[in-house]
Amino acid sequence: MVPAGLAQLAAGELGGLPEDDGWTVGRAETAGRLLADYARACGTSREIAAGFGLDDTVPHPRLGRVSLRWIYVHLIGETARHAGHADILREQTDGAAGFDG
């Protein structure tokens, strides 16, 4: 079931879309700004998700309906995958590897 009000949320209400809607980091971007933007997006997501149960579902463009539980598991996997990419880049820059690196 679609939680009441969720279908009416517009991109503007969720903080909008990136200007280029892409993954390119501009030369003027700083790590601090990117981390602050990420923290803001996470806070907005937490506020929205707090009003729903783990079994509430929403439409997904390719998978049909997915639950909030599925979204959480998916985001944990994505975060782990990309954190792993950051580990690889770090290893290439300073030679340190693993948890103790």
C-alpha cells in the first residue's frame, strides 16, 4: 500500500534534483560541502521514513512495489559497496589496507 501523502511528494519538497542530475563533482566542490549535502539528504530521508512502517510499500520504476525494509537493506548495500570503492582508492594513494590501515 502507498502510505498516505507519499505519492504527492514532489522533487522540490525532497530538496530538489541536482543541477546536472549526474555524478560529476565540480572543481569548486569541497569534501566538507559534499559531506554536508549528504548529511542533509540523510536527515530529510530519516524525517520522511519516520512516518512509515517497514512493511509500507512504494512504487519502484523497475521492480514494481518495494517496502521501506527493502529500501533500507538496499541503501546499506549501496553504502557498503561505495565505501569499499573509497577503500580501494585509499589503498592506491597511501598503500594502507583494511580496517587497521
